[in-house]
Amino acid sequence: MRAGLLCLCLLVSWVAAPVQGMELSAASPGRLGMSAARLDLAPALLEDYIQREELVGAVLLVVRDGRVVLHTAHGARDREAALPMERDTIFRIASQTKAIVSVAVLKLQEEGKLLIGDPLGKYLPEFQETTVAVADGAGEPLIVPANRAITVRDLLTHSAGIGYGYGPAAAAWADAGIQGWYFAHREEPIRETVRRMAALPMDAQPGDAFVYGYATDILGALIEVVSGESLDAYLKQALFDPIGMTDTHFYLPTAKRARLAVVYSAGKEGGAPQRAPEVSAMVGQGAYVEGPRVSFSGGAGLLSTAMDYARFLRMLQNGGRIDGVQILSPRTVALMTVDHLGDIPFRPGEGFGLGVSTTLDLGARGIPGSVGEYGWGGAYHTVYWVDPAERIIVVYMTQLLPAEGIDETRKLRAIIYGAIR
């Protein structure tokens, strides 16, 4: 009897304990067609990685049919201060910001304020004519006119040819002080940074290649122009408040500072992860607490919790609706989550939609999942995906940058799919 009571207490502790903010309700895995015993392998795996000093801390959240079947916190959010990881810990989500900003653009389209097929220059005039750097292997790249206008859809699909400033014209981007995805330290508003980007040579012709970079930061500036509001204000009133994402911010409110997880960097030659420096460009703690709070990066700037992000994903999974609030129409969500790249090369078995990757061929991809699954991740080793066929949402949060040589995310995926009956 004692063993049974202990198991019951442990079950309750990881599916039902309250945390701050709005939560999705919990249910036992067995009621939703999942094996609790097999699902328990996921927390055990994370604990093993922490014991082996490959991870410092992590939060894992699994949802099926809109109900939480697993929500666990492991290790420390601040190892040096001996502060435990909590389920409401706040993480830098970096490129997971992209899906949120993409939804905001699609919402503006539904309101008749833009069309994703429009040329970007219709709203940001500096992009009416752009250039492309062509490497010829003999020193300075050749700068040529773009063969067509960049469209809003090009930005949503990362086919606009705009990288992170490290392409053929890297020297020009470096001289402009625009390289890398990190913006929190900047005292220049994003609209002005994007205005300067337009004058720099891009990495590829529009529509020719998948080039990952500043596309969604430019979409953030587009939202500011079209909505007439700053990006943070627009996202708060249009998405965060209606969805109930109470812990999602570009910069942390004072009262929440203690909940922010520390960034660690993977140890070299098998050593334990080391605390990232306080002041550093992309590999550091970032200026999300004490910074100037001026630049709102639509590509990589948000902080959030696993539960907040799961609510956002549940809205998408539920056809754009959550708790009686319609954010997008089901048809727009369908448009967002199918492949738009066509013949443009991407990853094996995958395509890219409007702000998210999507699975096209399970065999070519080679990992468990479903055709039609969509998701992405962030630079700090965060990962998320939505599987409509299996009715599953997974959000995995940690803060490890760089995260070289660690394979726990694929193992978590195998465990989660192995738990489906």
C-alpha cells in the first residue's frame, strides 16, 4: 500500500502541481492512450544526463489531446547559487520567437492589413530594390541587383536570401555592426536596424535558397509599421494576453528576475558545462534583465516558460483557437504548417512552412514522428514540435549554448513516441 501511495504522490507531483500563469489541465497518460511507465523514462533520461554533468537543468512538457501528461523540472536553473529548476522557470527561447512573430503577421493578413504575397517594399520602402553578393572566389564578391522584389512570404519561409551577416558580403555586414541573432544589447530600435539592413548585399537571390537569418527580425519591423505599435506592445495585446502567455516577454519584469535560468556552455573534452559569461555577444547571459530594453528582436528575442509556449502551440493545434478565443482561422493555420519551399533544398524529409518546419517523409527524415508534424527550436538548445496525427505537443527547455555533442533531444523523442499505445 505504501508503494502504491508513493507512486500516486509522484504521479500527482509531475502532472498536477500548480505553477504561476495559466495552465493547460492535466490528465493521467493512461487515460489518453500513453504508457505512464514508458513516459517515465523521459524524466529518468534527463536526470541521468544531469548526473553525468552533460546538462545542468531542463524542463519537459508533453501534451496530448490538450491535456498535460508530463511536466517535469530537473537539475538547477542556477547551479552556482544552488537554485533548483522549477516548472515555471523562464528561458531564453531565441528562434522559437520566430513562430510567434509569424503568427502575428498572419493575423494581420486575416485583418486585411497586408498580404504575404506583397512585396516587402510596399511597407518598408527601403526594400523596394535590394542587392545580392555573389562570391567569385577571387577576393571581393560581385554585387548585383536582386532579380525580383523580396516578398513577405519570402521572409516567412526564409527564402528571401537574407542570412545572419556571415555570407559573401560578411565584411560589409560587420562594418555595419549587424551580425548574429542577438539584439538585446542594442540601443537602436529594430526598425532602424532593419532600415540599415536593406542597404547591405544579401546572400542569395529571392526565392533561390533557404537562407536562415534576419528574415523574422524584418517581419518584426513590418509588424511595427503595419500595426502602428512597437513589436512588444503588439504581441502583448494581439497574442500574449488573449492566449494567456503571462510569462512571455522581451525583457524580464523586475518581479520575475529570480526565475530566469542561467546559460551554460557545453564542457570541452567531456567536462561539465560551464557558466556562460555575463557580458558576451551570443554566447552569454544576455541583456534581458539589465539591458537597454530598446531592441525587440522578432527573430530571437523572447523569453518564455514551457507552459506559456505550450499554450501558444495548443492554439495552433486547435485550429487557431484556445479557451474560446480565436487567434487565427483553421485555414490560416493549415497554410502556415504546410511546405512552401517546393523545390528549394532543405533538410532530408522536411520542408518549411510560414515560420515552422514541417515533416514530409518519415523515412527520409529517419526519426520517429508523423507526416505533417511541425516545429523548430532555439539557439539555447530548446526544442518544440506539434504532431497533429498523434495529437501531441512537446516543449523541451534548457539553456545550453553551445550544445555540442549532446543527443538527449532525439532520445526524448524516441521515448515519447514509444509511450504511445
